Amino acid sequence: MSGSGTTRTSTVRGVARKFVLGALPPLLVLLAWVHFGSRSAVIPSIPEVARVLAHPFAEPDLDSLSLGTSTLVSLLRVLIGFGLAAATAVPLGILVGRVRIVREIFSPIVEMARPICPVAWLPLLIVIFGRMSVGTLLHGEASWRHELTSQLGVAMIVVIWWGAFFPIFVNTVHGVTHVKTLYQEVAKTCGASRGLILLHVVLPAALPSIVAGLRIGMGTGWMVIVAAEFFPGTRSGLAYMITTADEVGRHEYVFACILVIGLLGVLLNAVLGRLEDRVGRWQARER
């Protein structure tokens, strides 16, 4: 009983210590905000930003959608682009990792394309796709009746796909090619086919690396969408709202958008981080 009580106490202390240390940076930022917000014409006060956050779907006196709708537009753009990236990068990464000739074909292309900033493609993609959106694909000429889907431009989604694709692809290839030979040899000795080895040995062993790539890809996609929405021609999204609010000096909206971007980033990273911990638990035990 004493040993169990000691373990429980140490766990509580560890959690409390982690919470206190993690709360220090936000607390310092909050104190600095209170200090400078009362002395600056640019930095809004906390109550002003809180009022914007408390009424996210109130129509702002800006050339922008409401904060809530702008958040939904940005989030949907990221999720669609990220979903397409995962759906293409994981299978292709598995194929490249398992078939040597395919790896030799794709490696030069990937190494050449990977350093190109995704946002650099946006002007060309806008020329190619024009105003095509998810709304036009789903509803055709009646897309104007569906404001939300009409804001999900194909060019923007392709840019996010590009940004999220390479981290997922590279981590998938790494995970597949670094599966221990011993595992595969044991499966072969037991008479397993190549398909069974892939399904029951390679994929489970590579899954932690794949999920790590998904986590990095999500973060990259979120950064890409913020940069892309600053681009001229964009008509909605959190970064677009930041631009329009800054132009007219409504900095409470700027700070509200920044907070929403940060909170969404933390939430998405936490979800994928939890998944990464779960799928990689057996590797930690093995070490």
C-alpha cells in the first residue's frame, strides 16, 4: 500500500509540476499584454478581444466574414487539403518504400520538389483553376447559394495538399524502409506471403513514423493556409480577416484571429500527438 501511495503521489506531483511549468509562458505573455495593452494604441485590451471571441458569428464592420465563419473556412481548407495529402502520400510512400525501382524513380523528383515553398505555386494555381471551388464542383452554377463551400477554392486546397504531402510521404518511406529485417524474416519463415507481411508486419511497425508524418503535415498545412490567405485575391479566412482588420485599425480582430489560430494549432497537434503516443507505445516498451 505504501509503495502504491508513493507512486500515486509522485504522479500527482509530476502532473502538477508539468502544469505549472507549462502555464508560466502564457502567464508571462498575459502580463505583458495587460501592461502594454493599456499604454498602446495598437495593442487592444483583453476585454476588447474577449468581446470579439465571445460573439464569433456577429457580423464585423469589416470587409470580411464573421470570426466564426472565417475560422470554419480556414479549418475546412486545411482538413480537406490535409486529407488529400494523407490519402495520396501514405500509399505512395508505402509503394516507394517497398519497391526499389519505384524509389529510384521518385527520389530525384521528390528531392527537387520538396524545397519549393507551397505558397509560391498559388499564383499559377489561381490561373489554372480560376475561381473553381468545392461549391462549383458540388453544385455547379448554383454554387453561389452555398456561401461556405464556395469559399473553399481548389487552388488554395492544392497549395495545402502540397505543403502537407511531403512530410507525410517522407516519414512513410522512412517508416517502411526501416522496419527490422528480423520481423520480416520471421514472418517469411512462418510462410507469410508478401501481402501478409506488408499488412501484419511492415504497416504496424511503420505506423508510428507515419503518424509522426501526419502530425508534421498537419502543422505544415496550417502554416501554409495562414500564409496563403494573406495572398491578394483571397476573400475569406482567418489570415484574410487579419489583413482587412489591420487596414482599418481594428486590432482586436487581429489579436482574436491570432489566438484562434494558436488554439486550433494546439488542438490539432494534441489530437495527432495523442494518436502518435498510442500507436508508438509498443516501440517504447520494446526499448
